[in-house]
Amino acid sequence: MKLCLFSVSYAGFWGQHTLNVNDFIAQASQLGYDSVMLMGKRPHLSPLDVASEQIESIQSALNQHQMKCSIIGGYTDFAGTGAAEVPFLEMQIQYVEQLAQLAQQLDASTVRIFTAYDSAVQMPHALWCRVVSALQECCDRAADYDVTIAVQNHHDVAVHSDALLELLHDIDRPNCKLGFDAWSPALRDENLFEAARKMAPHTAITTNADYIKMPRFAYQPELINYQRQQPDMVRAVKFGTGFIDYSAFFHGLKEGGFKGIATYEMCSPIRGGGKLENLNDFASEYLTWMKTHLM
């Protein structure tokens, strides 16, 4: 398993310390990673901003630190539920193709994308078909650059493992694989070992973080009591200290034959805050846990 660090962890979205792409690559190398996943949007690798000079600069930083860019992280929602006259799907498909171009230039093998959030204005089957059609075109265009599309179990459509396998079957493209993560099935009470073993033959990458659950209650003054609220809040904690059974998950992946890329991300507020030292401690702990338990 190749261990990888996702640049979203140092993008500043949740108040954490922000590094530019080249400084992030240097930081990942210093921590002991040999591979990075670059976020395909601002402030890191937006197709709107990237010129040939920046690609050369990033490639130079990768070479200098003996690092590989393995994955570009795309951000999509193929529901396309806005104004009918606006070509939302076309814009997203073009975005994915541009990410595939960037991936080829950086010698990355994979572009990670999402499916769609549920929409009140579309029937579930119609939305499903819309997602399948969009992903097929994304895969066909990415194939021109010898890039794999990895569909992450993140958005509502096909988020359950059985549904995700069905979606993969419907897409029916050789360069369509899965970005199968543990946090999603763990929050939805799937059996992590069985799900991971079943999905492993189709999985190119997995993106990992650990969390604790924080139960929520609303005070009821007329009862002088509290009412339980659902769902729980979650907060990111150091890897191996949360509620997700990553030992079961990774053993399921390994038993199923997974030999892909295991990426660490900090894509939410984390315990201890967003100072650079804390981010680095979290990223280092992932390497320690993985090497101790699995490698």
C-alpha cells in the first residue's frame, strides 16, 4: 500500500494553516510520505489558475523531494438541479477532463470525483441515470489521458456499498474504479470488514481520517430534561483514536486484494486546532499507525 497525504489538509478551509502546493509537497516529504494527492480547486490546483509554468514548478518540487503526485482530487455534484438552461453537467464534465489533463502532466494516475446529492426536484431513477451518463463521459474523456476515474462513496447517490457496486456496473468503463473510504460506511453502520473485502477488487484508492461521535441533546424547559437529537456531531481526531475500526477495514481491503493508494486527509475541524504543528502531528500519526499495524 502506498501512503499518501492530501493537500486539502493544508488548504485553510477550516481555519487550519495554509500552505501553497510546493510548500505542501516539501512538508509531506519532511513528514515521511512518498506520495501526495493534490486538491483540484483553489487554493491549490484549480484549472482556472494553472499555467505551464506552475506545472513545471510543481513537477520540480516533486522531483526535488523525491515525491510522486498520485491523485488529483476533483469536486463534483452531478445532480445539476439549477436553472434548466444552464449546462451544469457540461461544465462539470469539462472540469473533470481538465483535471485529467493536469493529472497526465503531473504523471498522476487517478482523478477522484463524487456522484450527486439527492435532489427533491428529480426522481431517484432519473438522477441515477444522470449520474451514470455523466460518469461514463468523464471516464471516456479521461481515458484519452490514460487516467483512471475513482468514484468516492461520499455523496448521496450510490453511497451504500451495494449501490456503489451497482453504479460501477452501470458505468461499465475499464478506467472507472472506486475511491472507497471507511468513514462513510462506519457512520451508516455497515460491516467494515465485509464491505471492504467486497469492494477491494474494484478500489483504486482509499482516503482516510478518524473521528469521534459527539451526542447532541436539546434542552426541554417544560420537562426540565433533555431530548436526544440525531444525528451525532463528529470531530476528527488522531488516527486510530476514533470510533472507526480501521484494523477491520484495512484487513478487509487486503483480504480482497487491494494494493492501491491509502491517503490521509484532514478535511474538517480537528481536535487541537489548525496550527501547523497540530496538522503535522496528525499527519505523522497516520504514518505511524499504518506502518505499525499494516506494513
